[in-house]
Amino acid sequence: MTVIIDGKATADRLKTRVTGEVAALRQHGVAVGLAVILVGEDPASHIYVRNKIVACEKTGIVSSERRLPATVTPAELKQVIAELNQDPSIHGILLQLPLPAHLDENEMILAISPDKDVDGLHPVNAGRLMAGLPGMVPCTPQGSLMLIQEMQPDVTGLHAVVIGRSLLFGKPMGQLLLGANCTVTQCHSKTRDLPGLCRQADILVAAVGRPQMVKADWVKPGAIVIDVGINRLADKKVVGDVDFAAVSPVAGAITPVPGGVGPMTIACLLANTVKAARNQNNLPS
Ligand code: NAP
């Protein structure tokens, strides 16, 4: 029978662990602090930031929000990031993306101290992941790997197919699966015979942004299917990149949307913030 992977339950367990770790750090005199920078008035970004701040409050992480107008200049934004880099009460800096078009996201991510880069997007952290060194790992792929390993703790030798090669998700997901000894095929918009490659996957991860693109006949019977996509349809319903109703009878395990990968992203952000606080205070895990 197909397992519907309950991302919310796993995320709740991780948040409980984080709450304990935040309390333990407080006993060492460290109040774990996360700063969220929000530029402009994008309504979706405001909701995401609000959710992150509420999650921080629940675990005891002290959060502060820096709201900047959409007209902020690159120099002004870099100045705010520089101040937060220097502030010892701030252990993690999250720059909510996307930024308004006149701001270069790569340039701004480069301005964040790699030690405080809790989104794991700085090239130093991307390089550390590639080199197999400890660093900040992007939250959504980290959470996706946790869900995969809940189903199959040892994925050695399994064939993982990742659809998507973004810096935010696809590339780090491929690296994490490689690090876990999977054989990884990384697919993208120019890939030939995507359905045929997907059919070979023991683990299929879809992060495309196309509603219900992955069909039942793309999936090997018994495969673990991780659906990262978040797509809002005209009727406001949110669906993933996988045709859940058709694929779930074929898969061995599958994440729903919502309630699968999504909750893991915030939980891993909180875990990364605690890790950053520990590292910056030379405290062991
Ligand atoms: P992105 O930067 O737009 O990347 C999409 C990737 O999909 C690209 O690599 C693109 O290939 C590939 N692609 C596009 N059309 C394709 C096709 N027809 N066949 C095969 N590959 C195709 O998006 P992203 O930031 O990685 O996010 C992907 C999805 O995950 C979105 O729905 C996003 O909302 C969701 N997401 C969810 C969470 C969460 O917390 N659950 C977090 C992050 C993202 P090219 O590189 O060739 O263009």
C-alpha cells in the first residue's frame, strides 16, 4: 500500500527538537537570533515572512524583521546586510526572495556572511556542499532528503532522478542525494525523454513549477516520489508538480501538496539557525 508521507508530522518533530536546542543554548547565555529582510510589498513574500516569524516565536528563536521599501538601492540593502553581519545577537540572516528587479539577487546573497547564510545560498556554502564539507544546506532539499530517509534510511545505490536544476533546490538536492550514495540523474527543460528517465527512478523528485506534470506512467511501481512544486490554479487550489491522484496508486511512497515538503522548509530554516548560533559560539552539537 502506498505511504502518504506526512511532512507536517516530521516537521513538527524537528521543531520540537529545535525548541529543546534553543532552550539549551539559552542556558549557555546564547539567545538564538534570526533576522529576516523583506524588500517591497509582494503579498506572497509577506505571508512567507510572517509564517517564518511565527515559527521562530514558537521555538524560542528571537526574530527581527527588517522591512525595506521596493525603492531601496543596492548600496542601502548591502549596508543593512553588513550591519546584521556584524551584530552578535543575530546568528542567521534570511533575505526573502524574489527581490525587486533592480536588485541583483546573487550580489546581495554574496554580501551575507556565509556563517549566517541560513538559506545555504552563498557560493561558499554551495561549494562546501559539493566538497562534502560541513556548511549551511538549503532548507527545502535538506527537508526533502529527511523525508526520503524516513522511508528508506539507506539509499545507497538507488537511482534518484531530480527534475529541476535551480540553485535554490534542484542542484543542492542532486548534491545531497549524491552525498547519500545515490546514482543521480539531474533533469531540466532541455532533457530528452524525461518520462523515460523518470520511469527508471527509485527516487523521483520533481521541482519544476508546472502543475501535475508528472503522470502515472512516468513512475516506476514502488518508487519514492517527492513533490516540491507549489502551483496555484485559477480556482485558488494549490497543487504540486505531480499528478497526485494518478501517481499515488503506483508509487511506494509520495508527498502530498500541501502537507509534504512545504512544512519541512521552515523547520529546516529553524534548525539551520540553531546550527549557526552553535557554530558562532563554538558550542558542540
Ligand atoms: P525554478 O528556479 O523556476 O526552476 C525550475 C526548474 O525546472 C528549472 O531547472 C527548469 O529547467 C526545470 N523545468 C522547467 N520546465 C521543465 C520541463 N518542461 N521539463 C523539465 N524540467 C523543466 O524553480 P525552483 O525555485 O527550483 O522551484 C521549483 C518548484 O518548487 C516551484 O513550484 C516552487 O514554488 C517550488 N518550491 C517549493 C518550496 C517548498 O518549500 N515546498 C521551496 C522552493 C521551491 P531549466 O533550468 O532548463 O530552465
